[in-house]
Amino acid sequence: MKRFYFILLFCFLCLLSVPRAQDFAIPTEGKSLVYFVRSSGTGALINFKYFDGENYLGKFRGRNYFMYECDPGEHVFWVTSENRDFVEASLMPDKVYFIEVRPTPGALKAAVRLIPIDGDDARSKKRLGKIILKRDPVSLQKSDFSTEAEGLEYYIQNGMKKYLSDKEKGKKITQLPANFYHN
């Protein structure tokens, strides 16, 4: 019987330690909110550049996160460093989504992967939630990088060509399904 109570107490404490949806920001009514969380300090000095299709979202480095509020529907999120990684997302209105930004070893500098986190994945949510709850988000203000974005037109066109080429060749593109929301 003691073992039963111990297990029950352990489960209860585990549930308390998982960040709850109300601990995270919520989107403006009718919008979707995506957290991009860079969970590792690997390659901390390397800036990763973030995009939504042909829209440049900005860049940041180190173990941190930013929030991106957008219209619901279909999106192609991508990030670049030494490589490019793409996620096809289907977002629902009034929902919150998490994408883990995972640095990986590269030949010359850190490479990067985007990993959508399922709303039912309590372990990943807890790990990313620790970063979100302890830090303020990186502020990616369009005015801060508007001049940089102008110089990236060719780069963006090249990135989208790569995405379309990969898709045409049948390469697997990571998916962020609508039901992966966290609220």
C-alpha cells in the first residue's frame, strides 16, 4: 500500500512540474502563435536566420526563444545556418505551437534542425518550458532588421528554390500538423 501512495505522489508531482498552457503566451484572437525555442547552447555564437516562406523573421543566437504570431493556415518555416531546414506547418486559429531549434555539428559552423513538438509530448514541453519560463523572449522587431532583410532577397529566393526542389525530389519535409497545438 505504501508503494501505491508513493507512485501516486510521484505522478502528482510530475504533473505539477510540467508547464501548463496558461504559463505560455496566447495569440491574439484569430491568430496562431509559434514559439521557436533554441534549446541547446551548442554553437551559441552562431546566429540562425528564421523565415516564414519568403518573409524574413530575424536572427538570434544562444539558448533562447522568440514568439511569432501569424495568420492561421499553411506555412513553410525554415531556418538557416550552415544548412537549411524546413517545416511545413498547418496552423489553427487561437492555438500555440512549439518548434525546437536544435543546433547540430556542421563542417565549418553549427548546422540546424527544426523539430515540431507534439502537444502531448510532456517531456519535451517540460524541457522547452524551462527555457521559456526562465527567460524573456528575444525581441525580433522588423525595424531592427529591415535593412538586413532587403539584402536577403536573393538568399530567400534561393532558399525557397531549395525547398521546392527538395519537395519535387520526394525528400521528406518535416510536418507540423494542426493538432500539435499546446493549448
